[in-house]
Amino acid sequence: MGRLKLLQNSAEGKETIVTFIGPGEVVGETNLFRKQQQMFSALAIEDVRLCGFRREDLEKIIEMNPQFAVKIICHLSQKLNTVMQQISDYKGTSVKERVLKLFLRLTNEYGVLTNDGVLIRMHITQQELGDMIGASRVMVAQVMKELRDVGILNQKGKYYMIKTDFCMKHAMESASK
């Protein structure tokens, strides 16, 4: 139930959106075995219900069930792989490419197939999109206008709609690599 926005603040006070955390997802696991200060903060953007536990309790569970540690390691490695892929995807690319890659990622994570395309069932602002890819809201707005003009992107109320043929083309290009 609910959604969190995971944030990181720079020394200058600039807020960067790291990711969104949805129902059933884990947050804070990267700090389970660290004794350092939290690197991120989480902001509830909808009503949320959280379940938490202490590190000592987790250590006891792992001692009793070592296979649980393997599951944690698998989860952390998948998360690390995702972050590394995102960094690779955004490094040295234009704002347009970053916006397109972000929309494709959002369609995979939050998309619902409709007759008109893939509806991203998550309310996200242009500023939040910019914060996620390291671009200004103005640059994101310009790119989104271009995408609307060529028919790739539409807006349905507070949600974005991506044309299915664009998503399919990208999926086919990725599969052929």
C-alpha cells in the first residue's frame, strides 16, 4: 500500500530522486549492515504502511536460516545491477535519450497496456522526471513537447501514455543486441 520517493540531498542542498518505492518493495536494505549515517531519505507521496525490524533481529534470522542470507544477497545484487545499468544508460546521453529511457523504465515498472498504448500508472511531475535523470524541468518539458509532437507521448489526466509501437520497437532492438 502506498508509495515512497527515495531522495538524496547534495552538500549544496539539491534534492535528487533516486527512485520510487512501491507496495511490497524493500527500502533501507542497503544500510542493514552498515553502521554509517543514512545516505538517503524517504518521503511518502501516498499513504503508506511500513514494516521494520532491527539489524540484530535480522542477524538472528540469518543464523537460524542461512538460506535467507542468500535471498538477501540475491536481492542486493539485483538492485546493484539495476543501479549500474541506469548509470550506464544515462552516462554521456542527451536529455532526450535520458527522458526516453526513463519513460521506458517506468512503462516496465508501472505500465498498464491499453488500446491506446502503455499507461504509466504513477503520477510524476516534470520536475521529478528531471530530478531522476539530472536535468532541469525546463529541458524535460521541451523534450516532452517534442515527444508529444511526434506522437510518442500523450497525457491522460495525471498519467502519461507511451505509444505501444514505440515500446515494442525498443523491446525488439534490445532483444537483438
